[in-house]
Amino acid sequence: MTRDEHVDAFEHTMQLSYEWLREYAEELGSCTAQLAYRCLRAALHAIRDRLPANESAALAAQLPLLLRGVYYEGWRPSHVPAALDSVDDVYDEIATVLEGGPHAAPRDVLRAALSVLNDRIDAGEIRKLRHQVGEELRRIWPEPPLGAPPAQPVV
């Protein structure tokens, strides 16, 4: 394939996705790109599965195209959001997904994902998402600062 045959949108989403992954790896603590990917995927799915379909789609729209595909992998839009008896349910889900390979502490996995989402997604959207996830998860998801600048547009 020649340079003229490259698709700019694909190049851009690769660059953005790696930026997100690098930021996530830094938040998680020095780790490989493969481990960061596994952990970010597990955290995004755990968050996704606790949102109503319309809010889940709103979050996906804020992700780079490549990460949007990762986010939607295995998603069932008709799925009713998982009940959240405690945030430990989320940690258990993340631990189960990460079984059998390199892993990190589920608390750190989720905390790092929430931090990156707060950094990369529009503060107004974060506030809406926090409202939808339930009180237990909302307690550990930091509120974005008032007056936070809008996130950069995602392609």
C-alpha cells in the first residue's frame, strides 16, 4: 500500500488511541502497552455495562474510533444496565476478565480509566455519565472541575 492509499481517519485514530493508551498506562503505573490495553478494555466494558444504552452510546461517541470499536465489542444494546450492589461488583468483574494473563489490581484498573475519561472527555458529558452509573460508582468517579475546558474533538 502506498502512502496515497492510507486513510487519514485511520492514521488519526491510531495516533489518538495510542495517546489514550499511553496516558492510561501512566495512570495505571509503569506497564506494557499490552497490559494497559487489556486493563483499559476491561474497565471500559465494566463502565459500559452499567449505563443505559443511550448514555453508553454517548460515551462511545467521545472515544477515538479505534477505542470505540473496543468499547462496543460484545455489547448488547438491549442489555439492562447491571445492578450495582457495591463497587466491589465492578472490581470482581474486572478481576474475572483479567484472569489468566497479566493483570493489575482492579481498583487501579478502574481508577486509571476514570481518570483518563475525566481528562479526555467533555466535563458536561462526564457529569451526565456519573449521574447514570449509580451512587456507589459515582463515589469513586471524581467529578470534573467546574469550568473544565471541553475535551478536544474526537475523530
